[in-house]
Amino acid sequence: MVEPKLSSKSKELFERAKKVLPGGVNSPVRAFEPYPFFVNRAKGSRLYSVDGDSFIDYCMAYGALLLGHAYSEVVNAVEAQLRKGTLYGAPTALEIDLAELVQKASPCVEMLRLVNSGTEATMHAIRAARGFSGKKKIIKFEGCYHGAHDNVLVKAGSGATTFGSPTSPGIPEETTQNTIVIPYNNFQALEETIKRESHDVAAVIIEPVLGNAGLILPMKDYLRYLRKLTEEYGIILIFDEIITGFRLAVGGAQEYYNLKADMATLGKILGGGFTIAAFGGRKEIMQNMSPLGKVYQAGTFSGNPVSAIAGCTTLQALIRGKNEIYPKLEKNCTYLKKTLADLAVDYCVEAQVHSIASMFQVFFSSQPVVDYASAKLSDTKRFQAYFQELLRQGVFIPPSQFETCFVATAHTEEDLAHTINAFDKALHAASTIKRTD
């Protein structure tokens, strides 16, 4: 593979973009120094830039592409649908087909509503929980990112962690007064908060596996204890499975950990590369949504046929091949994790390497990473040296210490071999950076 040029076309496009887009991007997580490369096309495991560079992609649209870029079955299904129309403003059978696939896959989903983004899904799930319970407050966890709406952009992960204060300006203080934030993986804080606040709490919302503060796994029995407490105190438990849905297993984290939440939000993989998301749960909760009930939610593009057919095709492929797809993904991911950990030792770099299923991340820290606070102790300068060297070697990962890398079915043995060589050079580059505190 030729070393990426990262040359003038991307730089020129970035200069143009800065004049019309804040920071030159449409999502802050896409920004990195000195400027991001601009994509021309993608196929399988590869991104191809406007400068002619090829990158093995472990960002995979921040986890949306489990089957890789331009998966042929999805492309063919979408092309056929495009000839029939792109948007109708009226129901289609495809919406039902997709909803039925989700219902069968997700343990808690008896009814659901299709929306356009993860932010919409979590926003409306919280509204549904409040409308059903008649209570105002919610509990969330430090470092969990549930989209960019006011109720949950409090000590959030993702771009909020990388680019400034997790509580964004523009959110009224009175809005966040109904959001209680507690540390992830802290049994005592969880129990004390629920016991103290249960009379006012409509829902607890959680990323069962944190994917937006790096990759942070739940401690043994933590999710089970959360489920026990919420059931005992009559609080709706929402699993935000925007990332983990269809990734840890077809049934997401609920299947992986053998737990059943009251509600779940789904996105990313659900659309097979197209814009769609969903929220759903127990029928008695979802029946309160308009037009059946009084809890209002609407969207012109919700369940649009192009996204719906892409989602149906993706889920059908995953269900059909689940006995081969998920074990192979986990095997490849574990291999990358072990290699990273071994190289960190070889180069005397303080690092914690986490993985689960097809997700992995390295934290440049000497301390175990178990929550948002410990993740924030990571050396971001070392991470940037690691990221930039990987880029020079033709490997693209999310450009933030506080995101997660994703393995797809499209990654080949050749890709893995090249990635291991790139990891070697990147860990060496990280080892030359003096530890910052």
C-alpha cells in the first residue's frame, strides 16, 4: 500500500468547508488536525479519498456499517427502491417488514416507532417514559452519550468529551434540573440514587456498553443489578442500543447479557448505511404514542422506503448469517486487541486495551478504565500521535481517544495483517511522546 499523501485536494475542500460549515464539518467528531481527509468513495473495508489515498477503515461510519461499505445486497435493494420513489408521506409495507424484524430481534420490543436518528430515538423514548409514568426526572450516567438534545447533553461522551464542556451552552439550567447524573459502574451510587429519587424518576437511560467515552465495559453483574433496582422501584429502564444493537449480537446487549430492558433505542446498523433509527419497548408504554395515545411524536422522513429497505436487507443478512458472522467478528477483534496490548508492553507504553464483540479501543493510561472519570485521565497527546501514524500507514480509526473502533465483516486477513504492522509503527510513535498529566 502506498503511504497516503493527505495532499492538496482535501486541504482545499476543508478551506471551502470552513466558510460555510462551522469548523468545516457537519459533526464535530469528524474534525482533526491539521484537516480531515475528504472521501471520494468507499467499498468493503476501504475508504478512498479525493487525493487518491486508500484507508482500511475501522471507524465504519461510527459503527453503522457492520457489513462494510457499499454492501452489494443493500446497494441492489436500494437501487430497486429508488426507481419506485424515495418518499411518499404515506405508509408502506416496508415499514412493517422492518418493524417485525426488529420486534423479533430485540428482547424488549413489543411495539416500536421508526425515526431518523439516534438523537430522535432517545429523545422520544424519554418522552414516552415520562408520558407513561407521569414523572419528570431521568437518571443517566457520566460519559454515556444519548444524542444532542437538551435532556441528556449533561456529562456526555462522544464529541462533547473531546471538544469542551459536556454540558453545552444553549441548554437552559432548568432543563437539566430533571436529569440526574451518576458515575457508571458505581454500585453504591446507583443504589443510593434510585432509593432516594425513585418517587420522581420516570426512567434510567444507559449505554449498556459505553461506546462514546472510548470503550468501557460494564462490571460483572452491574447491568443485572441495575435491572433489579429499576424493577423493584417501578422505574422504566431504557437501553440505548444505538451502537450495541445488532453489533454485540442480533439482539444487541440485551441478548449478549441475557437481560430485558423496558425500552430500547436502535440506530446505526439498523439502517445499513442509511438514515433511520427506532425506539420501542413494552406495548403498554408504546400504546401511549400518538395517534393511539396522547404522547406526541412525528417525522416527515420517518420510516422512508429507501432507509427501510436498506434496514430490512441488512437485518436479514445478519439473521441469516449470525452463527458465522458474530464469532468471526469477535475472533478478529480479539486478535487486534491482543496485538495492541502486546505492542504496548513491547514499547513500554502505559495503555489499557478494551474489546467486546466487534468493538475495541486503546486508552493511553496507567490506570484501569472503568468509568468516565478514569477515561478522562488518558493521555490524548499520545493518542493523537498514535492516530496520526496510523493514518500515515493507511489505517483510519475514529480521531478521538473517546470514541470506539469497529471491525466489519468486510475486513480481510490481508487488512488485519496490514493493520498489525500499522499498530507497531503507531505504538512506537506513541512511545516517543512524553506522558502528559
